[in-house]
Amino acid sequence: MTAIENENENELEIPASEINESDSAGAPEILEIADTMTETPVDPGSTERSSANRERSPANRERRTRRERGNRSDPGKRTRPRSGKKPASFNRFVAVAWSGEREPASELVWAEASIDGEWTVIEKLERVRSRREIFERIGEMESGLVALDFNFSFPEPFYEFLSQEGIPDWRAMVRTVREDLKKNMDDGARLWLERMGRYREAYADESAPPRRAPYDRRDRGWNFDKREAPPPYQLQSRAERFRRTDLPLVPLAGASVMSTMQIGYNRLTERYEFNGNHRGRNSLLGMAMLGQLLDSERSDLSIWPFSELKRLTIVETLPWLFTEGELLKPKELVARLANYEDTGWDVPDEVVRTASSHPTAQQALFTLIGMLKTERRMLRNRFPIRFYSPQISTDARVQLEGWTYGINYRVMERSDSKQRVSEPEKVTEGSAIEPLSASVSASAE
């Protein structure tokens, strides 16, 4: 095999010397973590039951009984490997639905799964009341892949603005966020809103017409030459709001879903606010927790891609990447999860009830399922973490902005000592981010 299998011509192929699906020599060292390499079951998402009845068949009960007893197969019988199966890099996975709301929180959800032999076991889907509990749970983990639902960083041009305040890089930024939010969360968030506002106004485009033309009653609407210049907050801004990893998804998921810089000026309070953008506040509180994790100085913990993969690796995720905004009704959810049970997934009844009654929990569950399917190559248009090029850890822009797990990283070429993308990244339905409906089936090809 000479290159990673791509679903479209626009994706950059990485040579086999860097990545090889059949040989782990070119993959990161994290491949050695999993004690047991497992086989990938057939993709359960390709078909659905016609009935939403959750009554389990005798065969399903017997299968679960065998799993609980640990007698999944005859030890003396060698199972014939199915074509298309790929081992997972980790054997424990966590997806966290993050929230910056006031505590006790109602939208914080912890979803956890493990790979146990031939079974994929959904162990937990729980609502968590505080962000400290999320931090403590991560600290108690020995190994695994943890996906957090918030942006880990800001666009590169914003760092040029922050460098004037002595914040030159990502680590300095998250530690500053933590210090600012430690004493008072609202005051700390206000400091960063003011920074974002100054950043926006620094790139104001005076040649462009203002978003909303100012009106002076003394002019009676006709003496435009005597009007004063509009205030900076009314001018259009050329400030970059998106990171490079956000660009492929902006036309699909929407700007308000992606950007942490989506702010607006409130003329009543005369200050900038997040303007209904929940991801901005969520990200600030999440970055503060990342600063705590850095201060813990665990040698086996990695915040990817700012450091190389380790036994416990934390990544940034976007649930839309695995759900595309779909929210299933209870009957549809039960039917789909029943398919997973028929193909070697253990989904407890309590997990199904929680996902059926809470939209955020359902989102976290399918994010977790998407991670498992991605790592086991059941979703061919999402990128497993072991397939990323090692150059991502040395890319200066990525080391500032971060990267979203599951999105392919394009190797960049250097020119005049600066990093530039070899070609503009055009986003279409056939580009690097394809709809899940276009994903290749996990069955043998």
C-alpha cells in the first residue's frame, strides 16, 4: 500500500513511509498502548431496524451472557479475520459534552467506552454537575483518548495581538486564561472579551460601509457630509475569526458553531459580549482547565497536537463532525442503538434512557461512537489519530491554533521561512470533509 486511502482527489496523500495501515512501524508510539488489538465489527449504521421495539431476542441475551462470563469464543478456535478490519490505537475512549454555564450544570455530559476483546462496551453516559468533576475524572484515568467539545485555541493573528501583552504562545495563553478566571469567572471572561473587542477594532475597515449607518436627529437624515465618523464597533472588521482547522467546516456547520471570536457590541451596556455564541464562553472555561492539566505535569499526559501522543491523550472535537446536527427521536434512537447491539456493541438500557431524554447526552453518545468508528476505520472520511503526519507537531501555525480531531491535516510546504498552504482549501461536498451519508461502509471492500 503506497498511501492512505482517500475518498476524493482533493485530499493530500501521505506517503507510506509515514503511515501504513498494515504495519505500525510508521505510526506514532501510541499504537503500543492497547494491550489487546481488536477486530472491527461491521458498521451498524448502514442499516436500521424497521421496528423501534427494544425487546431483545434470545440470541442477544445469550451473547450478552457470554460476554459477562468472559467466554466470548472458544479459546482453541482461531477466528478468521475479516477484511477491512483495523486495530484501534486506544482501548478506552471518552467524549465530554462541555458547557460554560453556571454550576450546577445541566449540559455537562461524560460518555465513556472501552474495547473488550471482540466487544465494544459503552460503560457510562452520565450528566456531570461541575467542571471540577470533569477535571478530576480525567486525572484519575491511566490511559485513553479523551475528546473535549470546545476550541483549544484562537486564530493565529490573534496571537500577534496578544504578544503585545506578553502572551507569545499557546501555553502562555492557557495559563493566562486560567489566572484571569481563577478569582472570578465573569470578570476573567470580561477581560478576554475586551481583548477580542480591541483585536476586532484594530482591523476595522474604514473604507467599507458600516454595518449600521449612524443617524443623527440634527441632520434630519439628509446632511450626510456633516455626520461624524461611525464608532469603531460599527465598522466592518477584517480580523480573522477562524483557525485553519475551522475553515473546512464553516460553510457546513455554520460560523456560530465554529468561532470562539463571534462577539457583538451591546450599545446598552457599551461593551462587547459573546452575542449568544455559547462556544466562546465554553472555550474560555475549557482553556482554563487545560491550564490546570498542564500544571499537573503528568509525564504520560498529552494535549494534542501541542504535544506528541501519549498514554492519556486529550483532543479537541466538534460533535457536528460525527452527528451533522442530527437529533434522533426516542424511537429512532432505540432502533439505531439496537443495531449496534446486534453487531458486537454493548449498550446498556440506562445509556439508552439517558440519551433518549437528554439531547446533549445523545450528542455526546454519538460523538463517542463516532470516535470508536473512526479509530477502527469504520468511518473512512474521518481521520484516525494514529494516521496524522508527525509534521503536525512541528507546524508553527498548528502549535498556536490547535487542530480538531477527525479532520485531515494537510502537510504544508515552506516558502521564505514561512509556512503556507500549497493550495487554497476549497470546501465542497467532495472535499476533505464529506457528509457522513457519503462515508464508505465498514464492510470488506
